[in-house]
Amino acid sequence: MNAVPPPRRPIRELNDELISQIAAGEVVERPASVVRELVDNALDAGARTVTVRLAAGGVRAIVVEDDGGGIAAGELPLAVKRHATSKIADLGELERVSTMGFRGEALAAIASIAELQITSREPGAAHAHRIDAHSGELQPAARAPGTTVEVRELFFATPARRKFLKTDATELAHAVDAVRRHALARPDVSFAVWHEGRLVAQWRAAAPAQRLADVLGADFVAASRELQRDAGPLQLRGRLGLPEAARSRADHQYLFVNGRFVRDRLVAHALRAAYDDQLHGSRQPAYVLFIALAPELVDVNVHPTKIEVRFRDARAVHETVRRAAEDALAPSRAAFLPATAPTPATAPAQVPTAAAPPAWQGALALDHAAAWIAREPSPRAWPAVHVLHNAPGGAPGEGWAAWQALRGAPPTPSDAAGAPMPVSTPHDAAAAGDWPLGRAVAQLGGVYVLAENAHGLVIVDMHAAHERIVYERLKVAAAAGADGAALPAQPLLIPVSFAATAAEIATAEAEHDTLHALGLDVGTLSATTLVVRSRPAALPDADPAELTRSVLVELAQLGASRVVQRARDDLLATMACHGAVRANRRLTIDEMNALLRAMEATDRADQCNHGRPTWRQLTMKDLDALFLRGR
Ligand code: ADP
Ligand code: MG
């Protein structure tokens, strides 16, 4: 069958209305998109209070009121014109843009698919003016200084789009979500959302930490860690959910770049990588992260809805975010337990409490940490031990040794794969009631260690916990000693060749040394073929071509250092599993106590390498509840 070519039509310029409707197709997906644009405008106008009123999930009506700087009567007709903006005037300003809007198309696009009216008054004006976008009619109106934008009958002119909308309840949820994102980014501004005359969400101006708790809930705050880092041109702050607060969907991931909510695969990947060996692959971490950097270091003009950005130095951003997140997540939760039951009258100010994770993590200087240990040689100084232990440049274990010396106990013999359990002294056992994870009392079923601490009962999965301890030690040793050394390679009797893309070949050639360090000897056979001559000795069953391909993909995306580190970590995890104490081995009380102490001093000790918890606390309250015992 020969298709008949369609008759040729002349090229014509589109009319303004149609151009705006096409733009609206990109900018306005649903009522929530309109809400986002209008609230962006209110914030750009310096509003301190923003009120959103919706009818029928926003499809019938979206009204956004603000108390910002308003629009001069003479400029109202321009506000609804395509490509008319007060926010940028030239290319230089586009490259340094710090307002939410700058494309000058939102109001025009919305007006092309809905009824739109603006009522606005500048602070100095005698009264307000109101414009109807369709008729262009301008009239005097009554209003306090600020702006009200009313959008009615969304998609009335484009019924096909309207069919894609979900139920009112779903559209309302999306609209509230849009305001929630603004509320996270701007704690200094009050927000309210009304639906059909009912108040459905409200956030009053508050300090940043309070706003975070107001928006995401106290549960999230309690199950998360603070992240704060100034890394040259990049400033990061936020909170990262602990692994146990992870979710099956990526619906609790809030990322802001210079105050703008964005989706960014690079940053999402960097954060996920920080959870790599603490979270099952299918689980999604919850987090909120604010990245601030000079506007010229990030391009915000890459997507019509400004939901995506492009970083000038993507690798540096990835690296900085991942490291900061790893550091925030590393300390074991035991560090946050008060060693003794909280007694406010006598507790020194620095004692971290379980209710409010302390700020010592980022703030505590090293010398402060050392002074703290000297001043207070008790388990209360545990966080200081942790700081020393992880000091960049400091010998690994330094804090631990300092601590042991203060306690009058010999340092724990350094552990390695296959090494025996650490040994502790009776002195330790006697004092162990003061420790965050408590004093061992028994072993259960050859699997669990039971301990008593100030809060009640601690249950430890001994294999999982020891595996993590061995793994973290191997990582420290590998980072300190074997940096740059190659993983052992196993030459292939018959080299494997495979068809490769131009990009794969380019990466293979550029990263030849990195591949070699991973035990992969990869060469170029032709313009379309690569050959693998060795694979890592630790992976004797791996398909060399598959392995090489996936490593090339990662190398192209992530850079050499990250890939090498991950490969090492995978290998060390396997070694750790073999090195850790097996189930059904009887431990002495001293061995159990030594395990608890080692957990307290080990990063990420709360999860085994596969993301399962290593210990649980049952408080006296939990136990009372079990026995229906009123206290
Ligand atoms: P953009 O925000 O990209 O400039 P818009 O179409 O969203 O484009 O808005 C056009 C212009 O209308 C803005 O540049 C601003 O000057 C003005 N404007 C819109 N909303 C408000 C508001 N709530 N308060 C003050 N001025 C506003
Ligand atoms: Mg705008």
C-alpha cells in the first residue's frame, strides 16, 4: 500500500492567542500549576501573607491574594501580555536571575485557557484597579495594597485538556502540595489555603526549624538528621530522614535550589548514594534539602515550568551533597541517646537528648571535643569521642583510644575480617550501665544480645551489628591504606569482545586507569568494539561484558572516584559478612559488652549492610504497655 502524501500547506505565523495556548500546554498541566505560578508572583512582589482560595479543586476558581508591592494601574495591561515582565531586562540579568519568575509568560498563558482578572493596588496609590484579561477593560476597584489574581473555569477553551484532570479531591491535594513547597522554602511568609470556604491548610510565619516541623510533621523531624554545610560556593541545609523513615515511594523528597522547588536527578542520585549501604534498593529516603549558590552557577532557564535546573559544575554538586549527606547520616543513633535517664536539674547543657537531636554534629570543633572528654570523662562525652573518631586527618580510632585511656581500659584490639570478637575488661562491664546501649545481661537463641540501659531493654542482632562494625573498619582501613591500589584482577583465558557505542568507547579510553584499578582490563578493538581481558578476582562469576558496560555507564555519570569507592564498598561488604560473628556462637558477657561498646563507636551502626536494623530499644513504657501496667 502506498500512502498518499498529505497536500502541502503554506507556512504561516501563528496568532498570539494560539501561541499563548501552546505555551499554556507546557506551563499549566493542572490547577496546581496555576497555584504555583501565582504564588511565585506574590513572593516575587515581596508578600508577607499569601492566601489561596479554591473551588472544585481549583478547576472552577483559583484566587490568590497577597500583600506585596502591587502593580501600577498603567502596567496592568502589560502584566497579562506575553513576554512582558518586570523581572529581567537583558541577558546579563537572565543569567543572574534571583526571582521565581522571569519568563513573563505565566499570566498570558493562563489567560489564554481561563478567565483571568487582576485587582491590584500599589502602597502609594489612592485606590486599586482591576483588569479583565479578555476584554482588556480597566476599572477602579477597592482593595488594600497588594494584588488579587482570580482565575476561573480553567481549560474552558480547551476541553480536551480538561478531560485529563482527576477528581476535585486529587487536584486539591496537588494544589495544597504546591503551596506546601512554597511554605517550606519561605518560613518568613504566612500561607493559607481555603477550599469551598473551608480552611484546609495554614502555616503562619515562623523560624525555619519550626516551619519545617509545621509542614512535614514532628514525626519526620524526630526520625531525621540535620544537614548543614558550607562548601565554598555551595551552602546546604536541610534534614535527612533516617533509614527507618524511608518510604516505598519518592513522595517525601523536597529539593530546593535558591529557594525554588526543583526536581534534579543528579542531586537525587547523590542523596540516594549516601543511603547506599543503609537502605534497601527499593526504599526511598525522605528528605528536605535547600541548596544555595550564586545564581550564575546554576541555569534556571532550562524548563518552561522552571522545575529543572542545570548546575554549571554538576560533579562538584554531586560530590558535595553526597558527602554532606553521608556525614549527617553516619553517627549511630546511640550517640543521640542520653546515657542516663534525663534529669534536667543536673544534666549539663551539652548532653544530647533523645527528643531533640543536638547540633553538636556540625558545630563541635575538634579541640572542643578533646576538652569535653578531658573535662567530663564519662559516657556523656560520647559525642565528643565520635567527633574525634571521625576527624578528617586524625588517625582512625583516635577518639576511641583517647576514650579508652580515660576509662582506664586497654584499647580494643583492632578488628578485621575474620578476627575474633573485641575483648573488654571487667572494669568496662561494671560501669556499662552508664553507656547508651547499656550493659549486656544475656544472649537469646544464639542470635540476640539483650542489654539493660537507662531507658529499658536493648535488643541487638549480634551478627548484623558485628557485620556493620567489621565493614566500617574495613572501609576506614581501605581508605587509609590502599588508596590508589588496584583491586586484584583475574585475567580471562578468552578475552570477551562486545559491540559498544561511541560514548562507551570514549569513556573506556578516557577512564582506562580507573577501569584497571577496578580489575577490568578494557581495550578498543575497533570503532564499534571493546574487548575485556580481565575481571575483578572477587567477582569470578560476573559476565565481563555486562559488568564493563554497567561500569562505563556509571563512570560517564558519576566520575571515577565514586565508582571506585562503590566497587570497593561492595567488595568489603562481602568480606565483612564472612568476617562477622556467626549466629549460634555463644558469647561471654564481656564479649557482649565489647560488641555494644564497638557499636556505640561505629558509624552507621544502626543498620546492617543490607538495611536491616541492628538494634531496637524497648523502653520501660513499652514494657509496661506490654503488661497493661499503668504507671
Ligand atoms: P513573570 O513572573 O515571569 O515576570 P508573569 O506573567 O507571571 O511573568 O507576570 C508578569 C508580571 O506581572 C510580573 O513580571 C510582575 O511585574 C507582574 N505581577 C504578576 N503578579 C504580580 C503580583 N502578585 N504582584 C505584583 N506584580 C505582579
Ligand atoms: Mg510569574
